[in-house]
Amino acid sequence: MKNKAITFGVGNMAWTIVFREHSGRIGARTVQGPNDKHAAWRLIEKEYPRLIAMVPGRHPVCINKETV
């Protein structure tokens, strides 16, 4: 079963986000939000205050566990 997509604001642009979890681990997921990258960042950062990067589209993210 797939995870339900998280939507921020108005828009249907897919964003792949990379963030630091409270445990210190790096996480990544795809969310939906506005097409404008600045508006999307502001909205997403409210839910993910440790936002590191945001890439337009759906992308796999490989995280090296040794660097965390």
C-alpha cells in the first residue's frame, strides 16, 4: 500500500524533499505543492523545519548510512 501524498498549499507540483529527522537521520520523500519553488519551500519548511534540499519532480534518493 502506497503512502498517501502529502500536499502543501495549492498546486499539483511534485517535489522530492531531503530533510533531517529529529533523530538526526537524513530522510527523503515526495510531496505536492505550489509550482513556485519559493512558496513551496516556505510551506514545506513549516512541516519539515530541518529541510535540506528540494528537487522538482519525483526522484529516488539514495542516502549513505555511513555519513549520517
